Amino acid sequence: MKTNTLPEAAPSGAEVARAARGDAATTGMTARRARRVVAVALVGVLALAACGSDDDEASTGEGDDGTALEAPPEDTEATLRVWLNGPDTPDEMIDLAKAEFAESYPNVTVEVERQEWDGLVNRLDTVLPTEDSPDIFEVGNTQAQSYEAAGAMVDLTDAKGDLGGDDLVDSLVEAGTYDGRFYGVPYYGGARIVVYRKDLLDKAGLEIPTTLDEFVDAGKALKADNADVPNFSGIYFPGRNWHAMLSFIWDAGGDIAVDEDGEWVGELSSDASVTGLTTVQDIMQNANAAPADSDDAEDYLDFCNGEVGMLMGPGWKMGQITGEDGCPGKYDDVLGAFALPGSDGGVAPSFLGGSNLGISARSENPGLALEFLKVLTSETYQTEFAEIGLIPVRKSLLDQVQGDEAAQAQAEAAENTRFVPSSENWADVESGNILQDMGTAIASGADVADEAGRAESAIVDILNG
Amino acid sequence: MTAVVPGEGTAASPALPGRRSRRSRRGSPAGAPPPARRRSGRLLPYLLVVPTLVALGAGLGYPLVRLVVISTQEFGRRQQFGAPARYVGTDNYDSIFGTSYFWDVLWRSLAFCGVNVVLTLVLGTLLALLLTRLGPGMRTALSVALLLAWATPALTATIVWQWIFDARYGVVNWVLTRLGADYQGHSWLSEPLSFFFVGTLVVVWMGVPFVAFTLYAGMTQISPEVMEAAAIDGAGPWQRFRDVTWPALLPIFVVLAALSTLWDLRVFTQVYVLQQAGGIVRETNTLGVYAYRQGGSGDFGLGAAVAVVMVGITLLLTLVYLRRMFRQEEL
Amino acid sequence: MRRRWLWNAVALGVMVVMAFPVYWMVVTSFRANSDIRSAPRFLPVGTLENYRSVFERDHFWTSFANSLQVTLLTVVFALFTAFLAAIAVSRFRFRGRLGFLVTILLVQMVPAEALMISVVKTLDGWDLRNSIAGLTIVYVAFVLPFTVWTLRGFVGAVPRELEEAAMVDGSSRLRAFFTVTLPLVAPGLVATGIFAFIQAWNEFTFALVVMDRPEKETLPVWLQAFNFGARGTDWGGVMAGSTLITVPVIVFFLLVHRRVAAGLTAGAVKG
């Protein structure tokens, strides 16, 4: 029942990407060309990462259950209820999508209702099965399979071609696919990058680190160099930032769990994983002043307080710091970003975040909903995501990822992205706070192997149902 | 909904009138005829109870029945979305009692509940005594302060307390550091013991006003003459409390203890919000939060079973109170 | 008398401790978000920006209206039904009476969070999701056990001779309950009313899943919008919003507080 895992495919893609990057370096590049090359590499990588799901597509050909959804006539009168989460989709983009949709369906009202990520699972579990269900809803890419497996979403296998088909970023398609059928339409992606203060690095006489060890050392050096600033973190690493922890685990050759013939086997307490987590503990204790039991949601405020040298966060983090919620103008000139370097000098593996859209199985207008989804995955709409620090889900648009350093760093980081165990039960691991608990304990100085072992057995229990 | 703001005991006085009724019953030996002798309308009491039963049935009837049914089923997200549910007998219960983790949670909840109930009652009593010692102006001022704590939503209150104890910017760490202790960046929530210290502060802070007001009202009932007589007999303040006040307040006390136990055992909001803010979930789960997290992680069957077990435990804990009630009601 | 100052000092200390969190909430609500993450400030001065963002955020007033409607309806229905039931259990001895009392106590022991999915299913079956009526039904059911329990005591405290006297004057039994007993248990109604008010006004879990349309949300759920998950929390907004949400409760409380106090003492004398 378990779907194949993305991580197995990723390393090979990373190699290609690294090679591509090497090429660029030797050609002596202009900024634009570099971007271009990075983007091309990105396409290559994400395409390669997909090889695991080719079989799925082959098996889906003709829809063997249910009829294909048909586009309703243009004069249809209806209301579409769309749930989008958090502030990731700006109002302007929503307006754009509505305007676009109104050209085809002038008599349809689209009501976009913003949901908060906190408490989302409760709402989805209780509201989606009711008569008054939203027509379209968004879930995190790590939660998607749980709702696909439950039968909460309409099967869109037959419509996949119209939604972007092979142009869709494969790892997000993977999250949207359960048991060979396609349910969750990729909406946007996000890779994780390092955001740093150029002035502090200069002051400490440091270069941008090119290996993971250099990164850790730079963090410690920064902290020492700024010892006069209270609460200063060379590397801001709160105990609950498990997304960042994954990079260190993967870089050391470890993993959370692997699928062996349909049975999940824990890898978190393997020697490799423990090595990675030991590095994490080293950073948390020696380069960091963030609380052991908080997450990275408000790191930008500490950054704005001048208490952070480097932090690991999503691609939009830089925009948050320079934006209205952060401290516009304060650090704009000294802000930089790079992809976390791996211990071998390449790009360290990082977690690919993102979200998927589904049509509720209880929707009264699935055909119409599908038409709206087509707008949301269209090139015009997806191009907008590229501009706000998120990764568009169309490979053909990845070379649009341009502009600031953060976008470039993100494109680089995206070369080597990996994913959590691809299981319908993964969402339960997240809601059980297991990795967060482990991080908090590790940050507080607990024995790494003990904590990893405990987390591993809890995770394996959940994954294997 | 009571569970959502548990420990937030609110009604002015469930206990006080209960006590009065008992006393008036006792106090009218030959007076009022027992209710059973009334013959005007056998049906009337039933008619009077019907609206309550209908309201309870409408809002909770089906959910309560379904809770018990689901607790015997394999009921996950698939079932929630329409897949047929399979009966698994006592499997869910077995897996609750079979895991050592449940027992951890249970003992933790009992300890947390016990400490909170005792503290709430003791502090409530002291505050009630304090209220009787104050002049009218001061008494009103103190009452208003108590009202503030009482009326604040549990969610808000917990967020504010969490903010007060915030590792980086909390006022507590700020003050302690000023006083010379090294509390710069100290995380109060990451250690289970200090996590529950904060939790107890919130729960007790919200629970004390209810107890204090109720007991204060009870104390004002004790006739001053009795107190004066005791004083003239040479009884000191402690003796007067022990011999006069305490016995008179005992019935109220029992009800308050029962209600506090009920509320504090399934405390949810306070613990959950603090967990979101920090702390290690595994080491700070209490029964209410545990049941909720089982459901939240898609295992509704197990969540339901935990809830049923909780009802059982609450029944056991309030047995003393229930027996008291039975004895009185079956006169 | 010479010890009065000591008690006053103690009372002052207690007052500070009890009121401090509420005071702190108000103080924080006047701080700009960039300023909140710095050393504490102790006076409620600063910016009104947070309050502006509360009032400017969509649906504040609709949520306010929803909350008010649900809360008042809950209070009225719960008190009326509970009064009748309280009369029944304290004035009559009937078959099933003890069962009724035990049921009411048992219902209070069930952790409400566990009932979420079934409650939503029930309401959906009646087409009452996203409706004031639907949420009111849920709240009344949750508040009732406590209100019945409490009012039963208050009714018991009213001497039945008074009802009998009214009946001699020609009133029917039922009429006597309403004309004689009801006014006498007014303090009890106020006390339980406050309980119901606070419960309904502050409730979050069920409101979240019963009212999922933005224009149907209640205030506690609406307040959630200041929490942006991975993008942080608007603490200033949360504090300002919480302050505004708490104000009506405190106003309601202070309005009826005198009656409660008076009622308690009056009842006490009667006993």
C-alpha cells in the first residue's frame, strides 16, 4: 500500500545538478546566466526525481473508476467555495485568479476563505464530509496523502494533463498521488535556505561557508564575535525547527524511515542519523541562543532585533525580514542568502515544502472546481508565485525564479530536496509533535542516541499503522 | 463546552444553595410535607424535565452514543470520510491499557489535578477568610480583581501567562534577572516540572475566584452570634475556624472539591496552548489533551476510548461525592 | 482593628497578583509588534496600531454580532430550561429523578473535544451547520448540566410554603412557580447566567468546526486569524483582540455582580 519514496531518486538528481553548477562556475557567468543555468539544472533535477512515479502514470491511463469531469457550460450559475491556507497566497493573486476565471464563467461566484494552518486538520476532518463542504481545499504537501487515502478528494487522474501534466514538479505530484491515482494538485513549493547578515560575516572576517563544517564553525565564530550582544545566535536554531534538522540527518547519510517492502523501518537512530543530529546539537548548544522549545516562526523578529547572524528558513524568509512585518530598511543592504552547503561541498539536502489542492469529494460542482484549479496551476498564475519567494509548480516556469539572492539560493537548494516518508500516516507524526519533542530534548542537552531512538520507535509505530 | 474552559469554574455558587436546601430540609422536621405526597399532576415533573432532556438529547444525545460506539470500532480518517467501520471489540481499550504511555499520562493527570484542586481549595478558603476580614471598600476592590481573573477566557488567559513566562521577553525572567538570578533566556516550558508549574499557575489563578466567592458567601451565613459565643468561650481564631467555620462549610467544600476535580482532570485549553508555545508534548500530555491528540491524529476510535476511560476515572474520583448525593436523594 | 492595615496589605498583594495578567494583556496590546520583543514595559501607553488592525480586519463586527447572538440565546434558553428542570427535581419526587440527576452529572464528565466529529455530523444532518441555531443547540446542551445543578440548589432554598400560599389564593401550581419562585431565585439565575455567558462567549473548539464560513465565525475563532502558523503570530493583534473580547464579559459581570452578591447574602439569611 505504501507508495514509493522520493528520497531514493533525489541523490542522482543532485549529482546532475551539481555538475551543472560546476559547468556554470567554469564558464564565468553573468548573474542572469547563472540564474538561467541554475533554473535549467533545477528542471533536470526535479524531472529526475520523478522517475519513481512514472509507473503510477502508466497504470492510470483510462480512468477505471468514475467518469471524467467535464467542463460545465459557460453560463453556469454557481458559487465555488475555495479554502486557501495562511497568508501564502496574497490577495492580489486571488483577485487575479478570480478575474481570469470570470472570463470563462461570468456567473460563477468564487468565494475564497482563508484558513489558518493551526487547527486546519480539525476543520478538514469534520467539515469536509458534510453537505456544506468547500469545493476546493489546500493541504500541506506532507498532509496531502492522508486525505487522498481517506477518500476526501476527487480523483483527478484523467484531468492531470490539463492541470500541467508532465510539466508539474514531480515531487509535489508525488505528494498528490496515492495508490497510483492523482488527487492533490500541486499548488506551490518552497525550499529552505540560509539567510545571513553580510556585515557580521565581514566583521568576523568570514567567507560564505562552502561546507557544512565551515557553516557550523562560522556560526560559532559569529557568536563569539558578537558576544556583547545579548541572546545572539551565530546560527539561529530553535529546538523545534525540525525541517532544518532534516538537512543534517540527510547530509550525514541518515533518514527518518525507509520503506522496505511495504514495511517502514526506522533510520533515525542509525549511526549516520545520530551523527547528523549530533552536529545539530553542537549548533544548538554552541552557536545558538534561540529557546530549546520554540520554533522558527518568529525568527525574523529576532533577526530584526540584531540578534541573529544566520538562520535557516523558507525561501520567503528574506522577504519577511525586509517586509512590513519585519524591519523594512534596517538590514536590506546587508542581507544575503545561500543554499546550505553539504559536508561534501555541494548543496546539502533540504526539505521541500509546499502544498496541494484537492477537490472535496462532497463538492457539488467538481467540474467547475476543476476549471478553477486549471486557473490556479496556469502559467500566468504560477508565475506570480515565483515573484513572492515560492517555487512555481510548473517546471517550465522554474527559470522565472529570479530576482533577489533568496530566489537564487532557493533555486540552488531546490537542486537537492528530499521529502519526509511518503505515507498517509505521516500527518499523524507531525501532529504528534514527535520530531519537535526530539529537537527540544536535544537542544536541552539530552543524549542524542536516546532521543533519536525514542522518536524513531514512535514514528515507526505510527507509519506502520 | 465546559471542557473547553475547564477549571474555569464559573457559576457563582452551585454549592451554596445546595447546602441551604439541605439545611432547610433538615431544619423543617415537622413542617413541609415531603414532595412525594403532592398529588397535583403526576405528569407535571416529567413535563418540566422534558425541555432539558430534549436539549441535551439534541445537542449531545447522538454524539454521546456514537462516542461509545466508535470506541469499539476501528475508526480513522477513512471511516470519517465514509468507509465502513469495523467493530474491533475492546481492541482500542486494550491498546490504551496495554501501553505504558497511557499510565504515564494518567498518573501525570492525577497528580496535576490533585495539586490544582488542593491549591485551588486552600487558596480559595484563605481568600474567602481574607474577604471577611476586610472593610467594604477593600472588599469590593479585591472582588473586582478576582472577577477579572474569573472572566478572562481560558484561551486568552493562557496566552497571556505564556507571554509572561516567555523565555526571551517574558516579564518573569526579566524581573528575576534584575534580581540577580541567571534567568536570561530561561525556558519555563521545556522542563515538564516547570511546565506544570506554569500550568498550575494558570489553572489555579482561574479557579480560585469561584471557590473564594462561594466559600465567602457560605461564611457570611454563619451567624455572628455563634462566633462571638465561641470567642467568649476562649476559642482562638484557629479553634473557631476548626470548630465552627469548617463544619459549617464542609458540605460546600465537598461540592467544590467534586467540581474542581471534574474540571481539572480534563483540563484542556491551558495544557494544549502551553504545549503549542513550548515544552515537550510527550512529557506533558494530560488525559484531555491526549484524547484530543489521538483524534487529531486521525485515530478517532482510540480517542473515543480514551474519553470513555476518562469518564470512568472521573466517576471513581467523585465516588465519595456521588455516594453522598445518593444517600441524600434517597431519603 | 489594629490589624486591619495588615489585612489590607495582604489584600493589596493578592489584588496585584490576580489582576496582573489582565493588566499585562492590556499593556502589551499598546505595544507595537517590533517593540513587543524587547524589554518589558509597565505602563499601558504606546501605539493604537494594534486596535486599528483589529477593527480593520475583516469580519470583526460580524463575528462580534455572531458571538453576542449565540451567547445571549444560550443564556436565555439554558436558564429557562434549567429553571423548569430545577423545579422538577427539587419540588417533586418522581420515578427516574435520581437517574436524571446522575445523567446530568455524567454528561459533565465527558471531555467535549472527543465529541467534535459527532456533533458536526449531527448538525449537518439537520442542515444546521454554519447557523446560529446550530451552535446554540450545542452550547445549551453543554451548559445545561451545570445550570440545572446550580439552580436546583437555589430553588430548594425557596420555602415551598410561599408557593402554597399563592396556590391558596387561586394560582395554579405551574403559575405559582413562575410568579413566586422565579423572582426569588433571580440571584441564582444571574449566577448561572454568568456561567453560561462566559462559557458560550469564550468557546473555541466547537465554534471552529461548526461555524466554518468567515461570516459565521465567532470572536474566539476570528481571533485565530492573528496566528500565521509558520509565519509567526501578530502578538499585538492577539492582545488587542483578546482585550476587546474580554471587555464585554467583564462589563456583563460587573453589571450583574451586585445582584449576585446581594442574592448570595439574601439567600444566606433565608437559610
